[in-house]
Amino acid sequence: MSKTILVATEKPFAKAAIERMKEAVAKNPDFELKLLENYTDKQDLLDAVKDADGLIIRSDKVTREVLDAAKNLKVVARGGAGYDNIDLEAATEKGICVMNTPGQNSNAVSELAFGMMLNLVRHHYVGKPGTELRGKSIGIHAYGNAGKCVARLARGFGMDIYAYDPYVDKSIMEADDVTPVDSREELYSTCDFISLHIPGTKETVNSINYELLSKMKPGAALINTARKEVIDEDGLKKMFAERPDFCYGSDLTPDCKDEICATCGDRTFFTAKKMGAQTAEANINAGVAAVTQIIDFFKKGDETFRVNKKA
């Protein structure tokens, strides 16, 4: 019996990515690809997932309700690194394997981080003199796939590179010519730029607070391509009010955007929507990786990128 893989995306993969995903499935006649794109009603997802054996999503919410509706579901693959939009506990209870596709979007995210840095140091290109990145220090907060790409690009800019990640061995950073530091506080007080890549977890929500931000150097900038909820927005507003030298660029628009931009617009940059993975290459990489992982899960029992516990 063939397996049905449902691609359910409120914000669809690029057309080229879908074509490549279809090609991957076409090589495996025991699988069928179905699409639910641009849906606006949760009921559409609940209806579509009923007969799915595998599910591919992007930023879509896979709640307990969705998993309850998916009677045949065995595996969920998120096209991207983060997976806080999936109820892992419910998935484990139901024996469903949840995977991500780490590294597929990392270069796109890191290039966006530098785009925001350049925009801020050049004052949005309105004619005012700015500064250069060369010779400045950058602190990478979380040294995963995206952090490593940031380090690679920073070397090209001639920056001094530091990183903090208690879950990564310091020898890995040192092998990349990155100086490891022992605490967040040391990282934030040392560097001219902080590139933020921490996941959104119970431990990290609101963890980037005023106490930490206030340790940043004069003229420093925080660049957030991670998660909106890790920023303590009250602390962010206080930082803007007390530090006229502070800049903030984010791929995730804060709730307090209008309040900040009313007085500090030239010290901020916010993308119109989350754009970290919005390149043709990242779209294709993540989509093909997700469908390939699901096929390998069924054919080979491959759970290499599993992120939840087994039941």
C-alpha cells in the first residue's frame, strides 16, 4: 500500500522546491505527494491530515488537535531547524516521529544577518556616513549550523569572532578560528555585534533581557534571526530609551515595533515577515531534505534527525 506524504503550508514552499520534492517522490512509486497550500482555516489542515502517513510543514502549528485528527500519521518533518511549532509531547505519546532539517536554511539565515548588520551600520543608506564591519568583533550566541555559517562569513569581513554555547565543545569553535567565551555576559560585553541563534524554549523565553543587553558595548547592535519570544520586549524598550547608541535588527517583528520606531527608527531594522529561509536555495534544500527524510524513515527506518523522544 502506498504512503501519502502531505505538504501542509500556510506559507508555501517555492514552486521550484515543490517540483524538486515531486521529483524525489516520483522515484519512489510507493509514495504519493499531496499539497495543502495557502490555507487560512485550521479545519482545512484537520481535514487534509486525516489520511496522511507523513506530514511536511514549515512554520505551521502541529498541535495535539492536529495529531488527533491524523489517524495514520507516523512522521512529521519540519522544513527548517526550529521545531517549537510542533507538540512534541503529544507526538511522542502517539508514537509519531518528529524530525527537522538542520542546516538546510543556515546559509540563507546567516546572509540575512549580515544584510541587517550592513543596513544598520550604514544608517539605512540615506547618505549619512557609517562604519565598516572589518576590524569589529562579532559574538555568536549559539554555535549551531547557522552560527557556524555566520562565523564563516565574518571571517570574510575580517571580523574578530567570539561564540558562546554551553552545548558545543570549545574545541569545535577553536577549530573554526572562533574564540569561545564562558558566559552570555562575557559575550555581550565583549562584542560590537551579537548574532542571536538560540531556540525558543521554556529556558530561553525572555532570556535576552535588559540586564544582559545593558552590558553591551557603546554602539553595539543585536541581530536576531532566531525567535521573537526570546527577547524581553520591556527590556528592549528600556535599552532603546537609555542607550541612544544601541541598534537592533530582527527577522521577527516585535510587538513593540511601532513604539520603538516612533523614536528610534534609524536604529532598527525589521523584515516585513520572517525572511531567514526565504531564498530559492534554502526553500529547495529544506523541502527536498524533508521529503527525503520521510521516505527514508519508511523505507529504512532512518530517524537520524528525530527531535522528540520515542514512546
